[in-house]
Amino acid sequence: MFFGRITTRRANRRRDFTHKLTTDLAKSHGLIGIEDLRMKNMSKSAKGTTEAPGKNVRQKAGLNRSILDNIPGERRRQLEHKTLMYGSVLIAVPPFHTSQTCAACAQVDPESRKGCGRLFACTLCGHEDDADHNASVEIEARARRTGGSDINSTRSTKTVRVPAASRRRMREAPKPAHAS
Ligand SMILES: [Zn+2]
């Protein structure tokens, strides 16, 4: 009972936060770019089979838990209908290497995220930034290349790193040729 009540309270807080976040984003930004992470596929891949058990199952299970805990699918679903409601544009971009791509010079190198800490430090041009901020700038650039370039409202633009579950009513970005 006690556990159940705590869980409900947490779920309510999370739901309120998600509603407020998505409303604020859709109201105050003309263009919202998100990563199209196809969460369902990612969640499925950890288990593996009896014949071929998944590698890194423990790490992946932890990742999936945190993805599901952040209810990115629900955020995306709300963004989809709220951007329609408030006249802003939501664009899902290919998520490949957004964390390893330099927003300043476009160099892709895992070494730019040494230790996967908060720091992004480009191995080519030396650009340094908070890793999430660097990735969000890259996501915005991809969103603009995918059809957001004409969006020039008085509202500023904002990108959020939200994994994607549903592709309903979304403008889909083409995958780069090298993506698998
Ligand atoms: Zn660079």
C-alpha cells in the first residue's frame, strides 16, 4: 500500500512535469527538434535469445529503464498534438552520432566524448561545450536541414533530447546513407 502510494505520487509528478514541459515548448518555440530514437526497438534489443543471449544485457536493461522512466514516448505524443495546436513545428531527426558530432565543425569522433562525461571536446577543432548542449545544437541543425530552415517566427527555437516512440503525424527525416 505504502509503496503503491509513493509510486502514484511519483507518477503524478512526472505526468505534471511532462504536460508543463511540452506545453511550454510548443507555445514558446517555432521549431522543436527531437531525436527519432525509435524507443521500442531499443527496448526490445537487450534480451537476446536463449541461443544468443544479448551482450551487455545489464547495462542495456539499465538504459531501457531510464528511457522508460522518462516517458519519452509520452513527451513526443504530447509534443505532436501540442505543436499542431499552437502552430509550431516538430521535426524528428536521425539520432545517429548526435553525441559524437561537433556542432562547430561537424567532425564525428567518439573520442570527443572521452569517458562519456558531461564535457564535449572536439578532437579536430577544439570546440568545447556541455555534451548535451552540443548535441542539442547538432539536433537543431539537423531539424533545420530537414525542412525547418524556413521557420523564422518571433518565437525562438528550442531543441530537446527526447527519444521517440510514435511516428504518428510526424515529419520524418530521411536516414543518412551510412546508417544501418
Ligand atoms: Zn569541431
